[in-house]
Amino acid sequence: MKVRTIQVEKKISEIVNRLNKTKEEKVVNLRELREERDRLEREGNKKKLREQVCLLNKLLCTKAFFADSNKFQVICPLQVKHLSGECQRL
């Protein structure tokens, strides 16, 4: 590959000035971008895991009748209480 160099007698400052006016320099902090992406990914994974635990717990929960209190009580082996269709930790 051959490289040619050409000398310009006079540069056209009008074009250069227009280019310099529209020039934008952005400083990108890649560490912050990666940390933000990782945080969002972890939150998504946690939400999926909570939904899976909630579904599993709903399948495992049973109603039991306790004679001493004359009440039915829900027994959840995963220690999660169901309120309005959502699971919450006890």
C-alpha cells in the first residue's frame, strides 16, 4: 500500500471553522455504564427468583385445621406470606 501526501497551499478556514463549531466531545465513563447495567441485570434476576419462589411456595402451601384454636391456618414451608396475590417475606 502506497501513501501519498499532498501539501495544501492554503487551508479553507471557513470549512474548518464550521466543523469545529459542531464538534462534540463526550467523556464516557465505562465503569459507571457497566455498574449500571450489572445492577439492572441483578435486579431482574432477583425479581425472577422471587417470582419462582412465590410460585413454588403457593404450590407447597397447605391449609391445616388446628383444633385448639378452631381455625384453619396456612402452613408455608418457605416462610413466605401471601398477601393480595403477592408473596412477602415473614
